[in-house]
Amino acid sequence: MEFIRKIDVVENISEKDFLNHYFYPQKPCIIKGLIKNTAAEHWDFDYMKKELGNVVVDVFDNTINKTSAYVGGDKKMKFSEFIDEILKNEDQCPYRLFLFNGFKHSVQLQKDFPCPTIFKGILDNVGFMFFGGRNTIVRMHYDIDMSAVLHTHFYGKKRVLLVPYEYSQYMYRPYFNTYSIADFSYIDDIDYEKWPALRKVKAYDIYLEHGDSLFMPCGWWHYMIYLEPSFSVAYRKFPYGFNNIVNGALNLTTRLWTDKLLNKFFGKKWADFKYNKALENSNKLAGL
Ligand SMILES: O=C(O)CCC(=O)C(=O)O
């Protein structure tokens, strides 16, 4: 895997320039300063607890293996308890909150940080939140609906590997799914003996800090590590381009449900089959 360490970093970009230079060409960038002079500039865990503390959330436990694209959480707890949990985990926190619709529970939070003008569109009311502790990992995947994402990070540091959709054939993706079976947990020491097709892939290696917004083009793969306890808000923009629209619609209406059905009827047999096929297909396409 070749790491690209240079990505455009922009500040004070107009909507027109963002659309012309990044959204229409589907080119990633980091945008600085979108939270400047908003209440979100001061967001921290205490404030989040004040706004969302009593909400019961569906927490993901990374120690449980997932073999489907779109899955729910593993255990329910109060948001305030979840935050205490991620703050007390010193080394590798397995708990995270994924696709949490925090704005539904706190109008104030959305007032603090409404969708930035540059990302306005029919989905601009939907802002999902993500939380993790130190070294919490989010497996390599792309978003099932193929929307474009503006991912703004808060409080601590996060590392992101961002892979263009065009490398999908080398990404060890199981049939009907949008995640990779490859192991990225040794991100700087990938096991190419086991995952040789990854040698063909180029990935942006990105570090986000409080207030940085990452523009992720439609269908781009992402793997994330929370280097410190922190959280993010992702606003979405309707998929751009015919292929992305069709692909997103097929994922949501057909592939997801076919996979769920096969999981239901064949369980581990189906999981093993699609795992082995993902391995075989990527290795073959890489000419190995
Ligand atoms: O930040 C995270 O925990 C995951 C974010 C993500 O996967 C997304 O924005 O699509």
C-alpha cells in the first residue's frame, strides 16, 4: 500500500470553489475552520454529556466480529456511562458509537453546528455522530448509500486511511458488502504475505485534529483510528453521478437484503464462503 501524505488543506473556501475544485471532481480535502465562531468550537465531553447524558445508546464492541455491511450495536447503555467507559480505557478501547443521531435528542447541538453552507443539500439535516476512545478502530469500509461525507472531528486526534473507490477490486470485499476482510490493525506494517493485493492500493494517510473537516468523496474506503478519545459529526450529500446513485440504491435495496437473507439461512457457511471468495478474488485480480 502506498501512503499519500499530501492532501489539499483549505480554509475559508466558498461554496462555489468547494463544488468546482472538490465535490464535482470528487477529490478529497481537509477544510479548516468550519467550526470557527460557532458554539461547536468549544464542544467537549462534559458538554456532550450535559446534552445527551440520559439517552440510551447502542454501543459497538470491536471485540465482536461482524460479517455484514450494515449492523447494529452490541450493547445498550446510557450515553454518560459510555463516555465514562471510553475515557477510562487507557490503551485500546473496544467501545465506540457509530452513526448515532445525536441531533434527534438535542436540538441545541444542531443549532451549535448546523450543516456548513458548502455542504448544503437535501440531506443536510442528517448529521450522524461517532465517538471512540484511545486507539479505537473503525474497520475499513465505504458508506453503503454512496453519499459524499463531510466528517468534522472534535476534541482529540484521529488518523484516517482514505482509499479511492477505484481500488475496490484489491480491497478484499465480500460479495454484497461494503467492508474489507483485510486486517489493517498493523497499519504501518501490513501483512502483504496474507493480503498481497493491498500492494496495488494507494491510500491517503490523514491526521485530523479538533475542528478539521475531511471531505470524503462518494464510495471512498475509510479506516479510522481514534488516537485519543474524541468524536466526529458527519454530514452527507446525495451521491454524485449516475454510477454512485445506482450503486447506492442497489446496495440499500438489493445487496444488503440478499446478504442478510443468506446470513439468516446459511449462517457461518455463508460467512466463510464470502470470506474465502473475497480472498480469492482480490488475489486473482492482483495477478497473484
Ligand atoms: O468516525 C467513525 O467512527 C467512523 C466514521 C465513518 O465511518 C463515516 O463517517 O462514514
